[in-house]
Amino acid sequence: MPSFEELADLANLVQPNKIKNLELVGSADKPVNKMDIFYHGLADQTLTNDREAAQQLYESGPNYPAYYKLKERLYE
């Protein structure tokens, strides 16, 4: 499983203006799903760790299976 830090580094690598070309992440202008919200939280640094991200996205902890899957999908 990718670490939170690895995902944050990748989100910062792919700038928001280039994200429009990635279908997986979606629109940079208006986050509409958990993947978009997670990506933008990483890129904007409004999400700073796994616990905070899992709480905001799933109202759960970082070991929640859906959060784990979301991290895997974003990393891919």
C-alpha cells in the first residue's frame, strides 16, 4: 500500500491544470467524488495524514478497507 507521503508527492507532481487530462481523477475545477476530494486534499495540502483523510472521506480510521482501496486506486 502506498504511504500517505508517497501519494502527497505524486499529487504535487501532477499539477491541477494537468489533471484535466487524467480520467481517473476527474475534473480539477469541481471535486465530485472521493477520488477527486482525496487528490485535491493532497495537492492543496489540506489533508496532512492518513487519519485526517480517512476521517474526512469515510468518517473512519486509516485501516478502513474503502480508504485502503481509494489509496491504491489513486496510486495506480
